[in-house]
Amino acid sequence: MNRVVVITGASRGLGLELARKFIKAGDKVFGISRTRKHWAAARRSVGSKNFELSCGDMTSEKKVRELLTKIARRARRIDILVNNAGYCGPLARIEKIFPAELMEHLKQNLLSAFLMCKYAIPLMVKQDRALILNVSSMAGTRAVPRLFPYSAAKSGVLALSQSVAKENDGTGLRCLTVCPGGMNTEMRRELFGAEDAAKQQTPEFVAGVVEQIVDNKIEVLSGGHIVIRHGKITGIFPPPAA
Ligand SMILES: NC(=O)c1ccc[n+]([C@@H]2O[C@H](COP(=O)([O-])OP(=O)(O)OC[C@H]3O[C@@H](n4cnc5c(N)ncnc54)[C@H](OP(=O)(O)O)[C@@H]3O)[C@@H](O)[C@H]2O)c1
């Protein structure tokens, strides 16, 4: 399709599956990850020169600006931005959570997506059409006990999408949130172990739903969100009334 797609957290898990789908559709994908640790495997699995990886911590304003400037210079446009990079720390009751752990969740899940929006919107809003997909979680739609920092950060991601959608209403820029339930990825394995992770939906399935959203086969209104759980779409929600 020749679209320019930027995906954060594209070296593994959901981000890598999304990269595979977009590449298969004929798009150019600029993937970003924090480290180069998984690049060799990611490149092998995508197998295309149209998949370009860059390294950068998306919680760094300087790095976000630098990477987006580089992409804008090269591609001149961003058709689709997927803010997918995220972090979920260990399970703990509120009384046992250190403030630094809460702040880390807010940085990794919310600040990163906010920074990407902040610096990508000026370019994307000038285009006839552009789409920002922010990856939250079911945990962002309702709090999960012992995952308060993650739930709080991911519910902030919903607020971010709603704000971007409303502020750019009447332009060609749309923004919506994808809220997956558990997926069989490293994040889930680290939190709940390999046996539990193997029972979760695949990131391929969730990436397939995202593909249908961008291809307008599934309609999610700008500012709205979609919940994908146990290999099914369990809800599509419009943005809240003004
Ligand atoms: N897995 C689940 O059960 C689940 C459920 C609901 C929602 N989600 C959400 O879905 C998204 C993808 O999750 P996943 O399970 O695929 O994650 P994952 O397997 O842990 O992969 C995370 C990816 O994000 C990158 N990343 C992390 N922090 C970053 C940062 N600060 N800057 C740049 N890149 C960063 C990682 O890069 P490196 O490889 O270099 O570290 C990696 O590419 C996340 O937002 C997650 O919260 C996951």
C-alpha cells in the first residue's frame, strides 16, 4: 500500500507482528525499540528492507524528537503511528508499591506515547489522512488489583487518545486506542510465567484486528477504543460524549 508506518516497540511481541502485517501489505515500516537485543530475530522474521529499525528510549524527549525528525526528513509523511512500547512491572498491593515504580509505569506507558504524539502531530495533521493508534490494555479500561501502576498508566493512554481525537476533530488526523487482554509475549511470560502466557491470545491475532481497523474493515471512531480478549473482539466503544 506504500504507507509510511512508525511503530514503537517493534522488535518483538505485538509491535513485531504489526510490522510483519504492514510489510506484507506493501508499507514502509520504521520500527523503534529501546535496545538492539532482538533486532537480528526481528529482521529475519520480517525479511524485508522496508523494515528499518532504530534504537531509542521513547521516554526521552530528546530521542523522540531526534527520531521523528529523522523519519520526517526521510519519508516526508507518517500515515500511521502505532504507540505500542510499554512496560508492566511486578504485581504488588498498593501498600507495597514504591512511588518510583508508579512513576516508571507512567513514564514507560504514558509519557512515551504522549511524546510521540506531541512531536508527530504537527506533521501528521498537515496530511489529508493520518492515523494514530495508541496501545493501552484491558487493564486501562478497568483497574486490575495488584497492577495499579500499570492500570493507571494505561487508562491515561485512553485519555491521551481522546484528547488527540478531540483537538484534531475536523482534520484528517484520527486517533484511537487498542486495548488487548493478555497476549502470549515476553511481557506476559515475565509477569505470569510461560504456562500462563501460552494460554493467552496470540499477538498475531491482535495485529490482525489492527490491520482490519486501518483498512476500515472494522470501524472504531476517532477517540474511541476497541477491546480484544481471548481471541475475540469483545467491545468497540465510541468516544465519551462531550
Ligand atoms: N502482553 C500482554 O499480555 C499485553 C496485554 C495488554 C496490553 N499489552 C500492551 O501491548 C503493548 C505491547 O506489549 P508486548 O507484550 O508486545 O511487549 P513486549 O513483548 O514486552 O515488547 C515490548 C517492546 O517495546 C519496546 N520498548 C519497551 N520500552 C521501550 C521504551 N522506553 N522505548 C522504546 N521501546 C521500548 C521493547 O524494546 P526492547 O526489546 O529493546 O526492550 C519491545 O520492542 C504494550 O504497550 C503492552 O503494555 C500487552
